[in-house]
Amino acid sequence: MASSATTHRHSQTRRESPREWRRFKFPESLYRWAGVLLGLVFLSYSIIYLNIPLERFFTMFGRVGALITDRYYPPEIDYVTQPEYLASVWETIQMAYLGGMFGMAMAIPLGWFGSYNMTPHRRFVYPLARFVTMSTRSVHETIWAILFVTILGFGMMAGVLALTMFCIGFAGKLFAEEIEAIDMGPVEAIRATGASELSVMVYAVFPQVRVAFTGIGIYTWDVAFRAATVVGFFGAGGMGWYLKRNVLQIETLRVSAILVSIVVLVLIAEGISAWARARVAKAK
């Protein structure tokens, strides 16, 4: 009893003691400064190779302000309050919701198979799940939208599938990382009883990742909603279709009104997702 109390006191003292500062010594200091130097050299080389005139950067803001004042102000707010445009806003919300839900439904088993500690087979299933996750994540949602519009034609179906593929890669990686960080003690205890892998998932894994999965799901929908406002520009329907039409018709006042409506909707979605993530965090 006394030994355990002494051990607890020593561990608490060790935990509360401040970290000791030490100077980088050779060769750590050499590696550190060499890395900084290489980064600066590559930055300078990129600016010179890409022929980026830095002097124009400081005069850019004045020209941008003059352009917005002359062509995009005041925004035509009456246009974004018409029933047809409001219907496209509702379609965009539905497209983001369906894409996020379908993507997360497929990302959960991918996260299970792609976690090294819980995958059914580390030699075949694990690399295959990781490959699928990385493949869907490496392609931008706009490229997915162009691909599905080419195959299926214009419409919401192409947008939903593009957002689904985007969410599979986005959420699948986060799900796998959360599963890999769980405590394996409950997993081994459930397996010792002869339970199936589904029972292990339900009773040992899910209670540990429940809060994290909920937060990831909320964040995935938030990102999917922002992407949904863009994929419509490439023929997937929603608000993006109205944006593309007015850009091509050079209706700059309507374009500015659509951009303002997108910013407002994204801010509202960000507020809702932040509130939901805060509620989820309190559940821990």
C-alpha cells in the first residue's frame, strides 16, 4: 500500500516538473539550420522560376477594390431572394446532406479495414482499404464532379456522387486514425470471450470512438456543404449552376449577390457545426 502511494507521488512529481530547456547541439543544430536554409532557397527559386512579380502584390489591393466598386457593387439582392434561386439553395443543402451521409456510411467500414490494429487482414485488406481511401482523397471534388457529369449528364445525381467520393476519402482517413488510437484492452477482453468481430466493434471499439465519430461526421457535413456550392459550377446543379450562368452572361451584380449568399450560408453552416461540435465535446 505504501509502495503504491510512493510510486503515485513520484509519478505525480515527475508529471508536474517543468520541462528542462536545452540548446540544440551539433549535429542537431546543423540539421535544423540546413533545413531552414533549404526551405528559403527553394522558396526563392520558386519565386524566380515562376516569374512572380512581388512588387505588384502591394498594389493589388487598390485595383481589386476599384474593380469591386465599379463592377460588383451594389449586389443585386433581389435576384437571390427569388423562389427559383431559393429552391437551388435547398437543393444544395440536400446534395451536401446526401453526399455526406453516403460518404460516411462507406467511410466507416473503410476506416475499420484501414486501421492497422483492427483490420481483418494486415497483408491484403489493410493496404487495399488504405489505397481506396487515398485514391478518393487525392482527387479533388471538382474533378469528381466533371467526371460524373461526363458519365451521367447534368444534374444533382452527379453532384451527390462527387460529394460521396470526396467524403469517403475525407472521413475514411479520420475514422481509421481514431480507431488506431483506441485502447486495445477492452478489445482483447471481448475477443477472449469468443465474440465475433461485429460484437468487438459494437461493445469494445464503438464506445471509445463514439464521440470522435460524431465530431468527424459533423465536420464532414460542414466541408461537404462548402464543396456543394462549388461542384454545381461544373454542371452538378444547385447554387453553383446559377453562379456559372451569370458569370458566363457577365451579370456581375448578380454574381456578387450569389457570392454574398454563399458566404452567408457557409457562415451559418459553420456556426451550426461549431455549436454541434461543442456539444459533442462536452459529451466526453
